[in-house]
Amino acid sequence: MSTGTLPIEEIQAKIEEISVDQAQDELAQGDVVLVDVREPHEYEEAHLADSVLVPQGEVLARASEISEDKDARLVVYCKSGARSARAVHALQEELGYTNAANVTGGIDAWQEDGKPIIFAEGMTPEQRMRYSRHTLLPEVGVGGQLKLLNSKVLLLGAGGLGSPTALYLAAAGVGTIGIVDDDVVDESNLQRQVIHTTDRVGVPKTESAKKAIADLNPDVEVVEHRTRLDASNIMEIIGGYDVIVDGADNFPTRYLLNDASVRLDKPVVSASILAFDGQISTFVPHDGPCYRCLYPTPPPLELAPSCGAAGVLGVMAGVMGLLQANEVIKLVTGIGEPLIGRLLLYESLGTRFTELKVRRDPECVICGPDAEEIPESEMGSFPDYELFCGGTGS
Amino acid sequence: MPTVKIPPVLRSYTADQTEVSVDGETVGAVLEALSVAHPEIREQLFSPEGDLNRYVNVYLNDEDVRVLGGLDTAAGGEDTVVILPAMAGGSASS
């Protein structure tokens, strides 16, 4: 008979319940197997010393890992005492364990009583609280949050796309956010560049963004790169980061970034917006296509208007910027399916998403087979980007 | 009749229509019919020699026609032809 269907009160009546004080006494005396039946991400976040993790759903299958001796003293806990009651009942009724007890109130009661707990390393109590909605997700957990806290992400621009991306990555606890921007905040930016404020018009964008991020999350270190990326500085600037977020407003920078990131093996999350339309893809060198596989040559000037010239719905920056942040979080934590080899188009007027396949170009001059023959001496020197469309946004 | 999705930068040539339905049994014929209906779009799509410009990507549904049969790829009633030029709008201001 399955014990999972009985009401919890009925189960508790059939097993031995002990208080957290009793449990602590027994543990101090020794000769007890302490069993945690929560999920791995819960255990990772905080658990009792010397406990064995066997999630409730696996207790029957893995009972021998708990103890081969069915008369051994087992003290079983979970978060609040319900899952562990079912585990004790199952061990007792189905496998014949004779001496298992449930800790009433679980680790919550233990902690409330001020008894010692082993917390995940690397996170302060404030961080455990701040990021609890992340660590509650089994896919992220404490391990994923620590990866975010140790990650370094570079944003090209603190403008339309960069503003929402920066705010959400900062809130998510990305440890270091670099921002490349040589512009100052203008009144016409505020319709979409939500990291800036009215009273910071005229302030450099990197400085304004740094202020907003510091107010939001003091865990984040902001590195200001108050410059424009060019062939002379790109290798040095991007070299120190794990992921690059491309929201550049002009083609020379996009091609330059692509070529440098392929050579340095840095993933790039690339999005662009215009009017009511946006597109986004994730380029991971050699795992998928690069920007040049998708767009081998830039379009002529008349097909490359900037947002400044053509206008853009402010919300578009939010939608596409947050899709970029989502890609970054997946790349850093290693979860989900990044947009590698896929180009996602969003049309806001029709509220339609379209996904297109992007394939590696076997003849790509940057990531194709011949690209590896580029000698070290040419690293960092790139073709004639400035000749591409003077059609930059500025 | 296949539907052609027009990107923002080309909509001024299609009277601001985002989608245009035109006849044609191949991708090339569909784009030719589009160019007849909206003549100014032709030079954006094709070189003087009649090849697709390299800076314009054309997809039949979700696949780049270059990995299919190019302009000779068959297109039918339910198909969508997506014209996709690179876009660079993004983060900087002004």
C-alpha cells in the first residue's frame, strides 16, 4: 500500500516524533544516523551537520545508503516535518526499520531555536535572503547563484537595450558588470533608457548606470569603460569578461565585436531594435554560428537607420533587453537552451515571435576552418570597420 | 499564395505593409512578383545581375534559402518568406 496517500496526521500518529531539543541531545550522544529528506537544492542551501541527503521520493530505493542495519537509530528531518514523517513511516512500514524518528517542525524549527546549521559556503546571510527566490529554483540553486555572483558580464552601451539588461543582471547578482559607453544622458534617452533618471541628464551614462546599480544591489561591482570600442582597445576590454552583451547602435562595432569575441572565444548575446521590431541571437564561438555567418556583409546606409533617425517604441528596449539578460543568466549558470543557432524576431505591433535557424557558414572568414590560420601577430587588428556604413547611429 | 514578411527598413516601399501575399512557385518568383508589385524594393533585394544581395537574408519559413535551393526553392500556399536585413539599433543614444 502506498503511504503517500494517507493524511499526514494519521502518519504522525503511527511514528515516533521527537522535538528539536531531543534530536540535538541524541546527536550529541552519537550513534545516530541523521537523514535529510529534502531536495538537493534545499540541502545545498542549508543543512544540519553530519546529515545524509536522501530526498523523500528516493528513500525506499536508497534505504541501504542510510543504514544497512534496520535496527539502527535514524533521526529524519525535512523543512517542516511532513515529508520526513512520510519517509519515517515508509521506512518503518515497508522496509521494516524499527528505530526511526521524525524531527517535529524540521529544520525550520531547528533554525528558529537558534541551533547550529551549515549554510552554503560563499553566501552571506544577506545574500541568502536577497537571492532566495533564485536559490529556491532547483535549476539555479545556491550553486547557480554563486556562479552569477562570480560572473563578469560586459555590456556594450548603457542605452536602450543596456539599461534593462544592466538592471536585471544587477538584481540577479551578477558580480561584475562592465559598461562601455562614452555618451552622456540626454532627455530624449529617458523614454526607454530606464537605468537613467531625469536628474542625471548630462551625467556620463556609465556613471549614471553605476549609481542606479549601487542603489539596487551593493553586491555588484560596476566597471566603467568611458570610451568607444575600437580595434585598438577591444581585445583588452573584452578579455576580462565571461559574457558580452551587444546592444551596439552601429555596424562597425557589431562586426568588430564579433571578430574579437570569436578570437578570444567569448560568447556574445546580440540584440537589436528598430521601431516596433527586434531581433536577438546568442553567438557562442565554434559551438554555433557567429554574427558574420548570419550577416556576412553589413547593409548599405539606407537600410541601416538608427533608432535616433527612425524612432523606436521604448518598450521594445525592455522586451529585447530582458531577453538578453535571460540569455546571459542561462549562459552563466549553464541551464536551459540558449539561442545558439537561432535568431528570434519579435514584432510588437502584432505581438508575434518568429524563430529562424542560423547555421555556421563553412566559409566564414572569422569562425570558418581557415580562420584559425590567422597568425598571433594579427590578433586585435581587424579589417576596415570604419569603412562600413558611416551609418552609425550617432 | 505565399506570404512575404517585410522588415521595418523596407516597409516604406510596401506602403507600410508588414506582410504582402504574392503568387509564385519558387522563392525567386515570389520575390520577383513582390518587386513587380512594389518596384522600389527590387534594388534592395537584387544586384544588377539579378542575384540576391548578400546583406539580405531570405528565409523560407524558418530556414535560410541558401541552405535550401536558393531562389529556385519551391514555395507554396502556406509558406512564409522572411526578408531579413541586419539591424543595428540598440543601446546608444541620439
